[in-house]
Amino acid sequence: MTFSPESKQRSKMRSMPQDEEIDLLIATDCISEGQNLQDCDTVVNYDIHWNPVRIIQRFGRIDQLKSPNPEVRLINFWPTEDLNKYINLKHRVEARMALVDITTTADDNLLQSAPVEDLISDELRFRDRQLKRLQNEILDMDGLNDDGISLTEFTLDDFRQDLLNYLEVNRRLLENAPLGLYAVVPPDPAHQVIAPGVIFCLRQLSATRSADAKEASRTETVNPLQPHFLVYVRDDGNVRFTFAQPKQILEIYRLLGAGRSTPYKALCQLFDQETDNGSKMDTYSGLLTHALDSIVHMFKCRAAATLQSGRGGVIVSQSQQASEDSEFELITWLVIKSS
């Protein structure tokens, strides 16, 4: 309170001392979330967390819209002049910890360590690349969260309620609907993030066939919609939202389709002309390939992130992992198209 009296509105709390201030605050990560400290203008990181998101969260405590400071600064004290030495040491330690945790669960065969080694050898390094970038630039928080695990991704209760309400009225219609249904909708000009492209909803067949509830719960920490994957790919092939961001994709779905029961006839006719009534689908097949590649890459990143999130990390079994050999079926796809 005395460190950041303006942002904490100390003047409204008459019981608090009003004539004292703290100019320097030394704290652990407990202050990096949920605290308004924008009276401050400088954050000094004297320890470098392996996860750059934590560093950005610390900076976010002072870099806020209501900051009275014309400029804010982030100063990092790196553990060594040669960051590669630090990263190599950290990587070796984490890899050994991951192997120990996995092999002591009694759920994995020590002789079948290839899936483990594949994850540790490559995908555990994605945070290392972010650390190197952090030396020279301020990273985008949204971009960092794509690779990590965030509680906000699992707050889908409002969408579940919408689905339950719809099921009560249209259950028979949905049960009789074939796979591969699609619709064509225009983008919303009020939201620049929604550009022409396709939102694919895919289902992983190997995960669908599995009846192991324990394995399913493990996989859901990587993909909250398991065994389904939502991916939004723009027309230029850029994957705007991966399956790691279901909330954003569902918000787009709701915005573009909620409450509408009739098709956009002009857009449907344009789509039919461009695809010759569905006989020339090369463009959309290419976008689907981008979506599948994104699923495989992001699944590996997020599976690796669960290992680095703590000593309780586990490896998803080979049959549940989304890989180049996985089979997917197309459930629905939403074409976002300009007239």
C-alpha cells in the first residue's frame, strides 16, 4: 500500500498512514500477478525465470493503462554473459528431471523411451528461443501464451451452457447431421482480428477410440477440447488461433453465427462459383493442411510445457499424442468470406 499509494487508492483508506512511501520493493513472484503497481516506473529482474511469460507478467504490474509515468523500463540481469551456457545447463537438468519423473510413474516402459526423447530433444527448447529473443526485444504476451498452459483457456462454461440450451431444442437434428457440414459467413468489420479464412473442427480418431479415463484426463491438460481440435486459418495460410485458444475461436463462432438460421445466399453462390460446386477444393485442402501441421506442432509444444510446469508433469501416451501419423476426421468447417 505504501509502495504504490496512487494505484491502490490509499487516500480513500483513512485508517492507513498517509505520509509514508516506499521507493524500493524487493519481492518474489508472489507479486507478479494480481497487483496494481503502476506508480512504479522500473522493474529489475535480478533472477531470470526459465519461462519468459513470468518475466512479462512482472513487467505487466507497472505497464498498465492508468500508469502516471510517461515511460516504464524493464531491466534484466542475465545469469551469465553467454546466455547459451546458461540455457544448455538448464536444458540438461530439466531433461534429466523429466526422465526421472516419467520413469518413476510405473506407467511407462523404460525400453520405449523414444517419445520421451523426441519431446526433450526439440520441443523443450522453445522457451530457450524465447529467452534469447527477450534479450533484444519485448515479447508479445499473446504470442507467448500460445505455447503455455493458461487457466483462462479452460473457462468455457458459458459456451457449454449455450450448447446445452441448443441441444435441448435441436438434439434430433444434430444426431442426424452428417460429418463435414460447412457454412459460409462474412467477417465482422468491427473486429479486425476476424479476417477471411476457415475455422476447422477436427476429431482425433485414436483419442476417440481410447477408453482410458486417466489417459484422457492427461491429454485434456494439453487440449481442453480433447478429442476435438478447433483451428482458425486465414486465407494466406497463417494460423491465427490454434487449438490452444478455444475460447477465442468459440467467441468468433458466436459472433458470426449466433441467432442466425438462414444462409448468406450471395456468399454461398460465390463459394460455389469459386469451387465449381465443390469439385475444386485445392485452396481449402491447403488450408486444412496448415491446420493439421499446426495441431501437431502445438501439441508437442504444450506437452513439453506440462513437463516444465513442475515435477508432476507427465508424458501423454503415444496413442493419445497428435502426431504426423494421427488420423483426424473433419466434423465441421466455417468459411469466413468477403463478398
